Amino acid sequence: MRLRGMTHEIPLPDSNPPRDPAVTEALIQELVATNQQLQTRIDQLQHRLDLLLKQVYGPRADRLNPDQMQLFADLLIEPPVPPTPPPALPPEPALPHEPAPSRPKKKGHGRRKLPDNLPRETTIIDISELEKQSLGGTWTRIGEECSERLDYTPGNLYVREIIRPKYVIQFENQDTQFRVAELPAEALPKVIAAPGLLADVIVSKCVDHLPLYRQEQRYARQGYSIARSTLCNWLGQAADALTPLYELLKRQVLTANIVHTDDTPIPQIDPLQDHCRKARIWTYVSTQGIVYESTDNRCQDAPVAFLSGFTGYLQCDAYAGYNSLFQRVVDPVTEVACWAHVRRKFVEAQSSSLRQAHEAVARIRCLYTIEHDAKSLDAPARAAYRLARSQPLLDEFHLWLEAEQQRMLPKSPLATAIGYALNQWSALNVYVTDGNLSIDNNIAERAIKPFAIGRKNWLFFGSANGGRTLAKLSSFTASCAMMQVNPWIWCRDTLTKLPTTPADQLASLLPRKAATNTPI
């Protein structure tokens, strides 16, 4: 409801306040948080207004008023020197049966102890022999003082030589042969880069989001200039070599019963146009790993083809391209909606319908509070807890949404948020039935975030093939992060072992099966 002449809605007393104490408490918390945000915004705007008024009407120079220092006249007067206090008497010794009270030990603070697993370079600084002789006497070492400093040496390029002796064999029948040992099988035999350098290029691009021109400058500082076109070719050949492993990772991810999916736009250079087209990166996350896929558009063909053999729960947003999966007659996929998306719609509607939006967010907050309380439970216990605690709140929330929808204008932001929730209501309630399901799709959103960060650095895909290359390589680095495996070690070891690993044993190279568990 709006008061005439006002540009913002003023919440009036509600004739039907929420009856649930938990919802009321959450509503109060939302109102307090919004009030703090508004007050902060008012302070920021007031500060900007003061600066603007000073710039327009005030003096240009930042001078102090000459009478300003009179405010501190008392502080500028030199205080009198206090008389010297008499010497304190020595404390009386404590009696044997009355031990002196000891002060409580303060909790230690300061810098942390450097870990023992880091390599150490020792430098001994001893007193010179000349100083020892000048002082005379017999010097006996009784210990040492050790001080540690954390240092760093930048990664250095080096050349790994492979020497293969050549032999000439002279037989009795005067025949002569030449023999030399065979080179070991390599994943990229025509590339000058060894697996360690290839792994560094992959991790720098996919994990640290360094554009290739920055990597080119970094390697030049280390003593060898590598053109960015060469680095790009290395990434493409590494992705081609890892393609069988990528296909296996895709199948492994879809063997799980629950898959989270999301997508984000990435600019892609179009050679037929003067501007970039909008490509997409899709992510699919399960307990088996993370897989990315790059497409030229947001057409439903790509996710439908990727999930063609999947049966289970698919947690996603309200993208209509997934509907054919949910409507399959044979082995349909069960849709699980995301409450974080619903909450976001109501937060966006606060500018037009403050009271109703706050109440909706407060009700959703109660659902998340229940999830926090059930976090330590196993899956069956969590499902039972949700049915007992969350289902009544969901039923009441549904009635509230239907009642509010009748009073809203059809095109208002709040009506849009309510319609979004009601259209997905059955999918929003699925998470209550299975304790393994999540209340939201934040798992997939966190998995897609590296591309949202990376596109601020490398800006765009150079081509459709470049998008597919980055999607393949990022699938392995993201899965390594998920499995707590060092991505550089995994890439180096996998590129070394891949040529000699039989096709039926490729699963042993996946990040989930990696032997090393070095933290990232």
C-alpha cells in the first residue's frame, strides 16, 4: 500500500500478521537488517551530498579555521610535573601455608609457527675466528639461536635432458647394426614442453585465471620467451590428449543419483560479426566430480543430450530447456528447485512491496534455520526432521503466497516473485522427501563461479574450440579442488602416465582415484 504523494511504500500495520513465532522473529530480523542497510545508504548519500555541496559552494583549499586550535587549549598547556612518590616498601614474604596467588596465563598470540613440511635452507652465521682470537679464552659451543623467515623463490624454467647412448654392433659375419634406446611414450610427443610445464600452463589458466599474454610475460621474466600462440596450442593439444579421460569423467558424474547443474554466459568472438556473441558454459556437479561443457548458445539440445542417460534428481533453476527431461515417459528425471533463487526474487521485490517481501524472506529464513539445525544428521534422520519441521512451514507459506497473489498487480515485482515460487512449488518441496538433497542449488553456483571470475581476466573465448578446450581442462582442475587434490601434481602425473595406461584402466587416473592428497 502507498501513501499519496510518497515515492516509496511505507509499511502499514498488517491486519493478518504471521501467527508462527519463528516467522515473526525472522521477520523482525529482516526488518532490522533492512533498516541498517538503509541507514548505511543514507549515511553514504549524506557524505556524498556534503562533498558535492562543499565542492560547489565551499572553499577550494583544505584550510583549518584559525580558531580551531582553541578547542584544544587545555591539552596544549604543559601539565605540571607530579611530585616524586615515596619509595615503595618491599612486599611481605608469603607464608609457607599461603602460596602467593598466580596470575592467569594469557592466551598466546602472534605469528604462527612455520610448518615442518616446508623445505628449509640453512645459513650459519658464526662469530669470526679473528674476534675469537682477540678475546682469548676457551670457546665451548653450548647451543644455538635459531630464527626463521618465510621466503619465496619464483618458479624457474629448466631444461630436462634425455641422453640415449648410441651403439654400433659388429657381428662376426661382418654385419653392423646401430642401436639406441627408445624414447618413453609421451602424451604430447611433438611438444617441447614437458608434463610439468604443461601442468603449470593449465593450472595458471584454469585455476589462477591468468590470460596467456600474462603467462607469456611471466615465462619471459624467467629466461625463456614462449609466444602466447604456442601456449594456446599446448592447451589445445593437452585437451585433445585428455579427451578420453574427460568422456569417462562425464559418465562417472552421471552415475550419481543427484546432479546439480547451472550455466553462465561467456562472450565469444564471432568471425562473421563485429562483436562477440554470447556463448554458454554449463556445469554438472555430483559426488563423482565436476564437468563443464561449452556451447555456442543456450539451446536446450546441449543439456538434454548431456543428460540423456541420467535418471535421478536434477537440481537446477527454472530454465525451460530441462522440461523435456522431467516429462520423459521412460526413466523421467525428478526436478528439484532452488530456494535461493526464490529468495532472490523476493529480495529484488523489496523496492516496491517492502512488507510482503520481508515476510516472504523471513519465512524462507526459517526454512534455512531448520537446515542448519539438521546439518549434523544423517540422511534418513534429516528427511524425518524436515517432514516434521519444514513441511508445516511450507504448507503455511503456500497459503500465504496464494492469498498475497490475489491482492497484487499482475506485473508488479512481488507478483512476479510469487508467480515464480508457485510455478515451481512442487519442485521446491522435493528436497523435504530425501535427506541427501539440498535446499538450494548453491553447489552448482559455486562450481560455475570460477568462470565468472575468469572472464574478468581473459574476457572472452577466442573461438568455439577454445571454449571447449577450457571446459575440458577446467573439469579436471575443478574436480581436483573438489577432491582436495593438488591440480598441478595431478596434471603432471596424468600427462606422464596417460600414454602407458590401458583404456580399461583410465578410471585410475581420475581425480577421485588420485593417490596424492596434497592440499591445494
